[in-house]
Amino acid sequence: MPTDFFSGLGTFRPNQPVTRAAFAAIICRMLDRVPDSVDALLDGRTQWPDKTDQTAWYYLYMQEASHSTEFERLPNGYLAWTEILEHIDWSAFSRSDSRPDDILVSREQ
């Protein structure tokens, strides 16, 4: 289960830059998409060269934020991945006539 990324910090620092890890944690929590543990992830996930410590507070957040997945919601509210989806072709959204439904088309190509 993920640990609280604010624990141990002791102070709120609104003028400090937000790290990738903190931003990933905020987004994952906001979307209620937090994996239960490293065991809830699937093999074949991207291994980020600067984020290899699986015991770090940010590891699960970084993995969830950087993968499109199907998942099962566990009784405790956390996630277990069931499938890693193909990466989205984001160039489909660079056209001036792009629409939100283009995300579905980009996965089919």
C-alpha cells in the first residue's frame, strides 16, 4: 500500500517547485487511481532509469501515471492492473480538427 508522500515533510512549502513524483501522486490521488502494491502492477511496464527504487514513496504513482491500463478495483479501494494498453499516438491530437473521440482511434492503429 502506498505511503503518504506528505508524511515526514513537516511543512507546507507553496513556493517550492513541484517534482514529477509529487505531481504524479497528486493526479493519481485526484483520479482515485493508486495501485495497491508493486505486486499489483504487471510485468512489461516501463522501467524509468531514474525511478528504479520500488520501495520509494513515488514508485507506484509514477508507474500508474505513465501507463494506460485496464485494472480491477480491489476491496480496499486500490487498483490491481489486469492489462497494459498500447501507448496512445498523441499526434492524433495535434490536428486542428481533433476531437476527444480521437483517443479511441489512436489505440486502434
